[in-house]
Amino acid sequence: MQILGIGSRIDHNEYGKGVVTNITSKNYWVTFMENGLETIEIDSDFEIIEAVEDEVDTISFSEVEQSLISILRRWSDTSSITPIADKWKGGKLILEPVGDLANKEIPIDGFFHKIVMVRDRIRVMEQKINSSKNLDDQEKIDLQQYITRIYGSLTTFNVLFKNQSDQFVGARSK
């Protein structure tokens, strides 16, 4: 199948004569003389009047952008945007040692950010384990059980999360 370039002229059985003005991986955007701009599938039934070559952009910018966003979400260890519960915004965490030692105050927003980073990195590790070609299924199950226990150990911090869907979930009892 020949891929037409921008500027190619076609005669479509439904829309009439037109010029290809943009190309995506699946569609031609064609400006037809009598019907205006229409999107038609690349494998549509039409006659080629004049083919222009070397002007092909086989994938649109938005398709590249969406693919990149998907890849980054799946494989990046960067933190997602996870809101802290309103009652903790601007608060502080106070660590009080025994004896005459000074207290340590930590901004709760910074502490929360570190908890979210830990959660996100555990999720990435979980994805890498599940997609690993070097581990057999039993090893993956064993490692997944450890990860579930790690999540369970971190459920104490769920009080900080604004959305329940962002919270840690360990093993559920039956």
C-alpha cells in the first residue's frame, strides 16, 4: 500500500476531489473542494490523481505525546501528583526524644512527599518484577508477597492521604 504525502490529490467516491493536508498513522486529513475538511482512513477506497512523496508524517504529534506520557507513567520513578489531606497542609511532625535532648520538627508536607516517593518507587519495582524475563512465576509470586507486606507496613501513613485511592493497601483478611 502506498502512503500518500501532504499535497497529494485524490478523488474519493463519496466526497469528490480533494487534497491531503495532514497524515496520521491511521488517517488522511483531506480538504475536499465541495465537502470541506474530512478525515478518511488510509485504506479508504479512493482514486489517486497525483501522489506526492517525501512529505509524509506517519504519526501525529499528539500520538507521540500520548505514547510518551504512557511510557513515562509506566516506567518512571517520578512521583505522581498526590494530594495531602487538607488537615495536614502546612503542619509539622514533631519527634520528641527521651531525656533532655531537643525535639526535631519536620514539615509534614516534606515528610508526606517522601512517603509518596517511597510508594511510587515500590510500584515501579513491582512493575519491573512482574515484567522480568529472568524470574520464573514462583519467584515473582514470592517477591510480590514481600511487596504486599511492605505496603501493609506503610498503612500507618494512610491518614496523610487526601484520596483513599492513593493509600497503601497490604494483604486483606478474608
